[in-house]
Amino acid sequence: MVLPRFAGIRAAAVRPCATPADVVAALRDNDLPVAVRGGGHCFAGRSSTTGLVLDVGPMAGVEVDGDRAVVGAGTRLAEVYDTLAAHGRTIPAGCGPTVGIAGLTLGGGLGILGRRHGLTCDSLLAATLVLADGRVTEADDELLWMLRGGGAPGVVTSLTFRTVPAPDSTAFRLTFPADAAVDVLESWQQAVPGLDEAFAPSLVVTAPADPARPLVVAVFGAAPSPAAVSGLVTLIGGTTMSDAREHGTHRDTKRRLAGDDSPDTRFAYLHSEFFRSTVPAADLIGRLTADRVPGEERELDFSPWGGAYNRVPADATAFPHRDARFLLKQTATVAPADRPGGWLDESYAITHPHGTGGAYPNFPEPGLPPESYHLGNTDRLRRIRARHDPAGVFAPAPAHARSSIMSMPSVPVSSTNGPTSTNP
């Protein structure tokens, strides 16, 4: 359990699983709700339950064979990267060292190589899983389609990936004055579509929990070279407050961008959406800074899309968000005893008319219907689930309208609910 918002949920039983046979034994004669825990990073708490937790953490390890890697479902990203780096290889994925590979893949998986090589799930070649009835199966074409961003109708135990050469790159972090936030956001939105696909510049604008402190405006990520970062600075314009760049191996870049992965004792609430067009920067920043509440941190987190993300047809995998310009995650973080104020829903209301209506599966929200995560692929996913999990052991929650953040439950009733219902 990484996210403290769900630390109070106590399972009736936790079964560590080191092999598929352990999963089969745990599911036998079980009548409790089931949650599968890989990395434990699920924003909606779906790796927790009051029923049975299947902990696949013991199923860790990476075996490399040429340009392929077989990865145990309980493996964390740090081990994946360390093992592959010894062979000069890697996979496109995120930077958080303790994130579980299975949950990341089942929800898509973005990262600094994504604009060049696609989602983590786009590199998935094969998988083994245990279905609800205890059968151990190798994923066929239908199941592989689903596992590439659509969750799973069972417990994934191993994944085989196509690897790519690990490129050298420049880790960078640029900060700008608070009063430049609107200009930086406008320039970033315009610059992203034309950037080299080897570029992965995220933009995060943060209003600290102390209203007396100014906004923090940061553009950071990976670039092909230090000179490329200079070109980005020119595109964004303005004067940087700080400019840090370090060129090195891909593994070094991952470590530099990982940041502090220790748990935050506060509770985070979020909305996410993809965008094909720009959002109104002045309105968004204006609402971010208005009526700031002591103890509430507000964050706008923009991830660049395009490139290889967009070269895959929307129906080629379960992950449908293939025509976006960027992804925006809006987060309000508060003390455990508090709830967010009105900012989060009001800020979402500003951006939503400009969005695709699609949310990122790895940023799940209690109360959001499956259609938001999988758009036109939702009905096919339902049919596959019904075929392989007819009793609904790993079924997502029923679809219903988006709830206000203020009316969402603090924890889901069952941690198996949601689009990425296994191995969060």
C-alpha cells in the first residue's frame, strides 16, 4: 500500500503469490471480494479491499532473451530498468521506481520514451494469467488486445515485452517565475506537437498548500541533448529562474527524474482528461490562484502526447486515446481529515469543454464510468470480460455519471472496481 488515502482499508486475508499455482490455490473456494496488489499505487485504491488481497509481489524478476524480456507481474520498475540496462536495453515506461509493471501495462503506461516508442502496453508481446475459475492461460490475440490498456479478467502473472535500445539522454528541469505561468502554459501547448519525438517535456504548475507561497512553474523531462533543451527554452520564451541539465545513460536519466518516491501522508483527489486542442491558459491559471485554501495543494500536471502514442489506431488495442495532443491531471492534495474545496471541480469545468472526454486509466477516479477510460472500445471489453470472467470476480463497477469530487466516496466499496481491476 503506497497511497495513504486507502491505508485504513483492512483485508480479511492477504495471500502472497509466488507462482500461478499460488493464485489458483488462493482463488479456490474463495467467496470474498478480490483485489490484486502489484505496486500498490492505484489512485482509486483498487489494490486494497476488505476481502481477499492477492499480493503478486513475490512474482518478481526479469529474464532477457535478445530483444525480449519476460517480467514477473510483481516486478517494480527499478528492477526492470536495472536488469535491462545491463543488456543495453529498456522498455518505454514511467520513472517511479516502486511502480508495479503489471498495473502500469494494464492501464497503458506513459513515460519519457513514449513519444518515440509508444505506451508500455504497446510493447507487450505475450502474457500469462490466471482466470477466475482457476485456469492458467497464455493470452490469445483477444486477451492481448484487452491487456494492452484495458485491465484483465483475471490475475496477470507474467508479461513478455519487446525491448528497445536504451538511449543516452539529457534529464532537465526548468523553472519560471510565477507571473509567467500563463505565458509558459500557452507556449508549451503550442510547442509540444512540433517537438522531436525524442523530447518528453512535462509541465507542472503547483499552488503550494501555503497560500502565501507563489506558484511553482516547472518544465522537466528528457531531451536528446543539452542543446535541444536550449531550443525548448527559446520556444517557451521568457526568463528561467533555474536551469538544470545532466546528460547521461537512460538509466541515469530515469533516476534523476524519479524524484522522491516515498509515501505522502496527505490524501490526493484528481481528475484527468486528454486534449486534442489547447486549454484557456489565463482562465485555468486564474482559477488555480483564486481563493487559495490553507492546507490545500493544487496541481496542474501536463504530459506531452503525440508521436508514437498517436500512430496506433484507436481500436488496435484497448487503450483508445490515440489522437491527443497532451494529457492533463488536476490534483488537489489535502490533510487526511480534510476534503478538497471547490477548486478541483471548477478547474475541471474550465478544461472539460476542450477535452476528448477520455480519462487516463492509470489515473482512475471513484465514480467515473468505464466509457471515460475506454471510449469506443468499452463494449468490446465488456464482451471479453463476460467470456473469461462470467461470474464477475474481476468485473469493473457499473457505469454511471461522473460524480462531483465532493460526493465521491473516500474509498471504493470493493477494490476490484474500475477499468484497471487487476495488478494496480
